[in-house]
Amino acid sequence: MKAQRKALVKLFTLQPRLEDLVRKLERGDRTAQRKVYEMLAPKLLGVCRRYVKRLEEAEEVLSNTFVKIFTRIEDYNQSGPFEAWARKIAVNESLNFIRYQKNLFVEVDDEFRIEPSAKSVDTEHEVDALMEMIDQLPLGYRTVFNLYAIEGYQHNEISDMLGITESTSRTQLRKARLYLQEQLESRNYLP
């Protein structure tokens, strides 16, 4: 029993703490960079994926995110969690990618509709179905929805980040919510 407990303790102590890795990053330690990448890449790819529709493009944004994290590590002031700082970089890199694509806020008719796919969605796949619905939103709707509903930014912050008015941000969010509500109702996820 004691041998098993010692083995467990060794297993847990083998994983470096993120704070220790950050100090090594500041010294340019390549091994620490690899470990930070392994720890944060899955989470940050999820962040990028919410903004950038195609996986290959989201992976490109993720790569740019880590380049910025590693080259600007001195900008991390340790006033908050490192992971939150890295997440903010991922959001900003995603927005930069969208801006580069030059099609952020294409006017969309109020009649915008995407027919639900014919395949049925199992209850255990509801999260995937919701992500699919979010992916089907026009880029402007999806971007504002992610920034407001998932990242927690306020409309004044979103308007500054995207160079739009607060009313445009509110309108984009309202339209995104209406679309998602209609999709959830049509797929019988809502009563």
C-alpha cells in the first residue's frame, strides 16, 4: 500500500507547476516552452476554434498565439493567472485573424436561416450540436456572441476591440441569440 502511495506521489510531483514554468519561460527555457504548450494548447485551441471556423485556420491562430506568448512573456505582470493572460492573447489573435480576412461584419438579412441538418443529434452530443450551431452563425454574430457570452466582455469593450458601435455589438448579440434559440427549439432542445 505504501509503495502505491509513493508511486502516486511521484506521478503528481513529476508535473511541473505552471508558475514554475513561467519563471523558466522568462529565461527562454525551450523545455518549459514545450511543457507550457502541452498544458495549454488543447484549451487555447478551443478558444481559437470558437472564433475561427476552420480547424486548420484555428491551428494557425494557435501557433501565432504561442509565438506571442513566448516572445512577450515579459509583458505578463503576474497580476492574474497566467492561463487567463494566455487566453486573452488567443482571443486577440483570433480577432486579428478575422480582421485580416477582411470580412468581419458582412451585412446579414434578418431572414438569415440555416436549415438544421437531417442527421439526428443524440443527447450525449448536445455540446457538439451547440458548437455546430454557433459555427453556423455569420462571422459577426459568432464573434460578438463568443466575446460576450463565453469570454465575458461587455459591449463597450467589444466595441473597442472590434471597432464597432455598442449598438452594433448589442444587435449582433441579439440576432445570434435569436438564431440559436430557433435552432435549439427546432431540434427539440428547448420546450
